Amino acid sequence: MMEITKVNSPLSAEVGVNKRAQQPVPTNEQPAKSNAGAAQSTSEDWQLLVEAKPQLAEIADVDSDKVAALRQALTDGSFRIDLDEIASAMLRQHG
């Protein structure tokens, strides 16, 4: 049976989204600076994203091993859906 795992990360990223489909939207507007604390926090958040970007680019969009295991389970008839397990995992992850 496949296991659902939660990724703990300070980044709010769309894990299952195709990275090539994500394109930044250009803008000519400059963000308003409200205070030094907010600017410092934004700067630290931005630095975290800049540092994480190369690592995230190395992660495959699709887990080929899991896809192969699912295909095999579907082919040989061993794929089973445990709705109680799915519900429990959703509650653990999303509260």
C-alpha cells in the first residue's frame, strides 16, 4: 500500500504542479514599503526562496517509482482503496 506523507516546509509551493507551467507574471508596479519590520521579513522570505529554487528545480515533477508501482498494482489487480485510511491521512495532514 502506498503511504501518504506530509512535506514540512516553510515554503508554500504547489508540489504537484508542472514547474515548466509556472511562469512569473511581469509587473511594472513597485511594492509599497510599509515599515522596516515587514521589509526585513520580506527580504528573508525572498532569500529563502532564492536559496531553495535550485534545489526545487532538481526534484522530479513525477515520482516514477510510485507511478510504476501503481501501474503494476492496477495491472495485477492488487490495488485496493482503503477509504478509512484516506480519511485518517487527510485528518492528520489538514486537521
